[in-house]
Amino acid sequence: MCGIAGIYHTETAKPVDPSRLRAMLHPMAHRGPDGSGTWTAPGVGFGHLRLSIIDIEGSPQPMASDDEIVTITYNGEIYNFRELRAELEDRGHRFRTSGDTEVILAAWRQWGVECLSRLNGMFAFAIHDHARGCLFLARDRLGVKPLHHVRLSDGSLAFASELKGLLRHPLLRQEPNLAAVEDFLALGYVPDDNCIVAGVEKLPAGHFLLLERGKPFPEPQRWWAPDFSRRVRVGEAEAAEHLVHLMRAAVTDRMVSDVPLGAFLSGGVDSSAVVALMAEASAQAVKTCTIGFDQAALDETAYAQAIAERFATDHRTRTVAAADFALVDKIADMFDEPFADASALPTYRVCELAREQVTVALSGDGADEAFAGYRRLVFQHQEERLRGLIPGVLRRGLLGPLSRVWPQMDWAPRPLRARATLAGLSKGGIEAYAEAVGVTGPAQRARLYNDAAIHALGDHIAEARYWKAMSEAPAREALDRAQYADLMIWLPGDILTKTDRMSMAVSLEAREPLLDYRLIEFAASLPASMRVKGGTGKAILKQAMERYLPHDILYRPKMGFVTPVTQWFRGPLAAQAKALATSATLARSGWFDMAEIERVVAAHQSGRRDHGRLIWQFFMLEKSLAKLFGI
């Protein structure tokens, strides 16, 4: 696992200063504490930071081919590199190292852009090919590894693993992007099609960018996407058996390492399944770690302990409390852009705990997206069926007005919040899901802005990207469309960004076996009835794991990795919440109605409304704006 950076002049082959590359690498040093290097040639330069995992001594980067025609800087792991290496050797390629980096170089030379479909792994890389006169940037299928880039006034393209690397380039003008702030307030993160710094872009998951000097700047090209439009003809028992086979292969592929390896264990279905398959494949006790909470209702450590005992793992536990709020500055610095998924805090702590003993940790990320594990997906599936039974005129004319007068019950379990259900049913399925997946709705956001900000935003609608993704999804039914959008937007923008930044903050490599593309493609081909059954998601996954995991782990209500910010902002962090109403940073931005922010905090602390997540959003936004723009 590594950090990368580079500069490519798209018009003329101007020289690249190695010191500029080193400056871009410097703030990302946490991504690669084991080594660094730079390489330059006319019109191009690469930088690299290394966290050694495979071929520890033998694969320094940037790496050039024997004839120095092709050079790469690469972040990630290719799990099938040994099979690819054997195939390439049969085609006449020879290798000097035993790692995966040189295999990517050879694959590019053999197959060009088509090499991407042969790579099974997580990656973001840049290849300069002198013979072809091009720069090739590529990102893995699901966006496990990040890649930011920006076009600069001198005709160059600069790229880096993290935004903070680009910010060290003197030609990058750091101007805030209000549309990204709107997206952040809506979704809780800045999605991959936007950036808080105007002009900066992120290469989307499953895309590549091929630049040729002297030619027009191209648009990124998609090379992979999940396809929900095809269905396999298979019974449940056979599907469960095949799923176990795929999961076992994905886990064992990700256990290849030349450094100590372990796993995150929450006590939920996904991480417990990964640990079970790791224990099956390992002769040694698997090293596992868990983070608990000082709020009993959100604490899963007892379930994690039960799994640790069942599989005789070497298990350790720590607890996150309100005092860990002191980490907010560090966490904000690691994300650069505002990021309001409060589970970033315990994610940092569990990565920190894991890094004390291991350099690689396997996680359970991805199963909720692949197998419809989120409650919102289950509700969408159920509500869409109801929409089909109630005429549209009745839904809009009766349920919509009724939802507006129904009491707000933030304290109640979701199935009892009739207001949310009525409001959802009154809308079309796509519109309703786009709001359900967000954290702050359009009406609330409009109240938070002042008139100048509303005017500046114009017709920008944060939810529109969900409308587009769901409308264009290769899908058969509503659940397919919602899952497709989550895989394209939520997964890379929130879940994988969180895991990448928090693991890299402590120089830990996180691997996600449940995001193996073969597993994702198989899940997408299954009928919805195998994903959602009896009002719960991940039905086929739970059935597949019945031979490994106890019933109370598989079928207990989903808790999620939720930080108790709601309780903290009414208790030990009440003063910090109140201070937001007089935040100089938020006021100087010129975007917000500060009186409305004060009302939000007061309503939360009185218990009238649950605004815990919104208050946390403003904390993270305040930190990001101050750091990036000195506001």
C-alpha cells in the first residue's frame, strides 16, 4: 500500500522539478513510511511512497521496465499477480522482481488498456509509456484506492493519492466549491464527481484516463460497472454453496502477505464471516480487534468476543468514549474534504489498535452494498411494492399532505416513523431513495443557507446524481437500481474513503474480500428474493454462512458501526455543539444563516429533534474550511 503523485505536461515536454514531486509526497508520508522515490523524464515526473507488503526488498518505485520505455507509480495490491505473471512469462516476458508492480508493467505492454480487466485487486496507478507517447491513469473497479487530479495553468496535469498532495503544487488555486458543500450537507461526504477545491477532480471508480501529448484532453472512460440486468438460474442451496466458494477464494487471496496480517471484527455478519474463513485457511490464530462504545445500546463487543472464542482468535478490544472527540482535528486533516460519517472515529481507533500488531487487516466492507444489507434498501424494496398497489394520484394527493402534518418522531424506530414512510410513498421510488440515502434533506438544507448561497447554487441538486444513476442502471427492478447507485456513489464516496484514510493514517493496509469483483458480479445476478427475505437483507449471505456462524450472530438486528454523537452533543459535548452558532469560520464563509444553526443546536439539546448527525456535519465542515481555505 502506498501513496503516489505525479506531473504530466500535456502540450510540451517541459522539465519536471523532482523537488516539486517530493513536496507533493511530503504531506502523504503516512501512506508509505518504508521508502520513497521520484523519477523524471522530459515532460513527466512520478513520486512514490511505499508501505512494504509484498516483495519487501525487491520492488522499489517508481519502477521502469528493463528498456526504460515504460514507468509506473502504483498504489494497491493485485491478488492474482502470480497467475498473471505465469501467463506473461509464457508470452515471453521476463521479470526481475517477485512482486505485483512489475506484473502490471508487463500486462500494460502486452494488452494495453485491456490489461485492466485482467487485474483482480485494489489499485490506483499511473503509467508513462514513452513509445506510445501517453500517460495512463487507472482506478480499480469499486474505488478502493483513491486518485485525485487537476489541470493547471502551465498545461500540466498533476495527480496524487490524496488532495493534500495536490495542495502542495504552487499553481493550484485553493478556492472553495459551494456545490461540493451542498453535496456534503446532503450526503455526509463529497462524492467522487465533485471536490471541495474548485477545479480538482477524482478519477471515478472503474475508470481510466489516457492522455496523449498534443491531443485534446479526454474524458475518463469507464472500464467496469456492476450489471444487475442479468439473472442466473440457480436454486438457493446451489447459490449459497457457490457464494461460500467465492468468499473463500476472496479471503484466501487477500491473506497473501510478507508482513503480519489480521482482521477487524465487529461481531456483525460480515466481519464474522471473513474471520471464520480466515480461521479455516490459517494454521495460526487469526489476530482480531474490536472497538466498543461507552453507550451500551451501540456496543457489540460481546458479540465480537463470542466470535473470537468460537474461532480461537488472538483478540483485543478497546472502547471509544466522548473523550475521543479530541481526535476530530486529526481526522479532519486526514480526509482533507469535509467528511461526516462519524464512524470514522471508531474506524481510526480500530485501525490504530490493529497496527500495533499487524500491517495488513481484512475488513467486512462491501456486503451491505452487494447483498442489500442496509435497512434503507430493504425499506426501498418494500415501499416500491406498495407504490405499485396505490395509484399515483392517491399517493401524491393524500399521502404527501398527510406526511406534512404527521408528528415528527425522531426518537421512534424507523418502522414507526409514519411521517417518513408516508413522505417516501408519496414520491416516486427514485426520488424517495435519493433522499433516504442522504443525511440532511433538501428542505433542511435550504433553511441553513442564506439567500446569497441559495442564489449561487442555482439549479444544483445533490440528489440528482442518484436520480441519474438509478435511471440509467443496468437493472431489472427497484432494488437493483438502488444497489447499483450505492455501489457507484455511496461505496467509493463514503465507505471506502473512510477505510482508506483511517487505515492509511496509521500506515495500515486494509483489504476488503467481500468486494472481490467476482463476488459482486454474482450477487448482482441473483434475484431480489435471495437478497431480501422476510423483511431483512443479506438473506443468501446469511444462509451461506449458517455452517460457520451461530444463529444469534446471523439473524440478530443490524446495529451498524454507529458513533453515539446524538447522546454526546446532549451531554459531554454540549458546549462544543453550542459553540457552532458563533463559529467565525462558518460565518465568514458567507453561506449560512447562523441563527438557523443556533436553532438546530437548541432543538437537539432540548430533545425535541435529533440533529446529532447534522451538528457533526458542521463540526467537520468547519474544520475543513479552516484548514483548506483559512476561512
